[in-house]
Amino acid sequence: MPHETGRIAILEDDPIMGESLHQRLSLEGHTVKWWTKGEQAVRELTDGTDAFDLVVCDIRLPDMNGEEVFRKASRDTATPFLFMSGYGDIDQAVRLMRNGAVDFITKPFDMTAFLERVSLSLRSKEQPEGTLGISLAMRNVEQVLRRYASHPLPVLIQGETGTGKEVSARFLHQISARKASPFIAVNCAAIPGDLLESELFGHEKGAFTGAHQLHRGYAERAGEGILFLDEIGDMQPTLQVKLLRLIEDGYFHRVGSEGQVPFRARIVCATHQDIGSDGSSFRKDLFFRLSTLPVRIAPLRERPEDILWLAHRFLEAIMEIRDTRVRGIGALAEDAMLEHSWPGNARELRNRLERAAALSESMLLMPADIFPEIVTAYNAPRMETLADAREAAERRQILRALSATNGQILQAARRLGISRTTLWEKMTRFGIEASGCSGN
């Protein structure tokens, strides 16, 4: 792991712990500032005199708690916070991560493990974004997953069918220390309930009729990687109980065996159902364990900035593996895609492009290639005012420019021949969101 150095602030009232951290971080090459009171930290973090790359913050302080410091400082600065928590503060630390903290470590901790967390926290601010999408919603999802990456706690990804839940889970796997270990995906809705237990936990030879040999299940094959349980909301109640025991005990039994098999993988689940609602039959105790670190992915219709960005990347991938004449997407087809509501989300977008690339006889895809069932609707004259048509065209051009520049506001403004301020105003009027980090 490459060594990163930076300006680090420590907020710790214990003189022995504070001095130890100050000395060790200084020896590692960091520039270190040490505070003992929350009031002093808030004042210096918000007055703008010093800029820090990381704040290492204790949760329990004599004058205020670390959460209050984080909340007050976050109003004026985006400095990452790494919290130090006792065992009794873990729930609070997890809540802080949900609200934007970059990481937490539980006391007492090994200094080597602490330095590794510091390095990861410093590196997280250097990592480029825009892997999952250029919209503000997907950049936020990406930031949340980066914060979750270093922890073993379960992650629950919720969103409509086709929004990219498995893609997000694989992204989490690739940015974590588990990336060299397996990513095992299990679709709980695709495997019959009476077989899912055997597939998940494995079975011994002779455990039931047809069990002719030892079978190692998904939980065992995941090793120290990630066990991804897709459509967890379709899991039968009896198996939900066994999954809960797996999480709590850290081991399981193969069907037909009394022997314990240790479980070392991280559980990541996904569902399109609202399994936490009062009307859901899903076990509440299991939901609370699985949703320790939650992620919600917005549907594609709520993040139109991602439509063309995804479309061009999907088409590039299709052209790499398929012999097709298609080399791009025409402007009329882009207009049609921007006006479509995408009930099937990103999966529908990819499926339509795969079909269009296979059947089109042109080098540029047209609306009829992507929407053959409703092409007449795009060709029919529309009754709208000139002002409506002008605004619709402006909105489409802005979305095109954002897609072409990976959401970079300044570059998009230059392409459009307007100032960044004008672009921001138009985006606000047209309901187009953008990440604050994409203004360079």
C-alpha cells in the first residue's frame, strides 16, 4: 500500500493517547495538530485558518461529543473525519458513517491497524469518482461505498429492479481489501426455496436423496470475500432464521452435518422490496442486522444525467464483444432516450442497446432502432409552444455536455459556450443535479 502523508488533526482529551497518536503520526511524516477540547476544534476547523486532510476524533469528550463537533464542522468544511470509538459507541460510529464520516476504529486498537485506517482515509479523497455514474445521486452512492469498503459489517443495497445493485456490490468488492478473494453472487429469487439452504450452506454426502457427494455451499466458497445475496426479500422465513444465526455466530452447518464451518466472508444484500416496512413479512431482527450499512440507489428517471453517460459506455462494451456495424448513437436517438421514463432502469437501457446493435443496419442508432414499438410517437408532430421546445432542447444539450465531460461543470459550460454560473442556473431550472466536486 503506498504511503500517504497529509495534515492531520487529532481531537483526543486523554493525554497519554493524544501524545502517543501525535508522536506516531509525526514519525510517519504527517503534519499533526492536537486538540483536547471540542470547542477548540470547532473554532479552528470553521475559521478557515488551517486546512486539514483528516480529523482523527474521539467520540467522548469533556465539553461535547465528537458527533456534535462533526456536525458543526461539516457545515463549513468537507474535512474527512475518522472516529475513535469504544465498544459502547459502535452504533453511534456507524450512524456517523452514514452521515458522512469517512471511517471509525474501535478502541483499544493496534497502532499498525490505526495507521492503515489513516492511510486509507487519506487515499479516499484522492480516488476519482464517476465510476457508477455522473449524477449527484450516484456520486453519493459511490462515496458511501468507499466509506463502507474497509469494514466487515453487512451492507444492504435497496433500489428498483435494474438500477445497478449488483454493479454497486461488485464495485464495493473491487475497492475493498477483499478484492483478491471471491465475489459469490446468489439470486435468492431464482433458486427454489427447498434447495436454497443446500446451495447456500452446502451438504454432506448422503444428507438426502440425490446427495451423492460433499457439496460446498456459497457461504463456504466465498472464503474471505463477499457473499452477495440478491433479492434477499424473497428468502423464506425458515432460511431467514438460519441467515440471522450465521451473522450472529460466525459459523454454519452443512446440511446433514453437526460440524461447524467458520464463516469469514462479508455479507452484502440487495432487494427491490421495502423489507423494513411494517407491512413486510421479512424478519425485523434480520433486517436490522443486514441494514447496518444501508445504500439506496435512485431510479434512472430521477438521474437523467446518467442516461447518455451509461448509454455510451454500454454501447462501447457491446461493440467490443459483438460484430456490429453500429459505431455510435444519433442525436435523434439521444433525444428519444432522454425523453423515455426507463421503467426498467439501467438494465432496460442496456437491453435496448444490445437489441439495437444486433439489428440496426446503420452506423448511428436511430430512435426506431432503440424504440421500435413506439417510434411513431417520436415522429408524430407535437403540440407545444416555441418556449417549451427551446427549453427541452436546452435541457437535452446540457445533459449531452455533462455526459461527454463526465459531469465536469466547467468543461460542460465551455462546450456549451456559456459561463459556469449560467450553466448552474439552467441546471437548477431544469431540475438537473450535479455534484459539488464536479465543478473543476
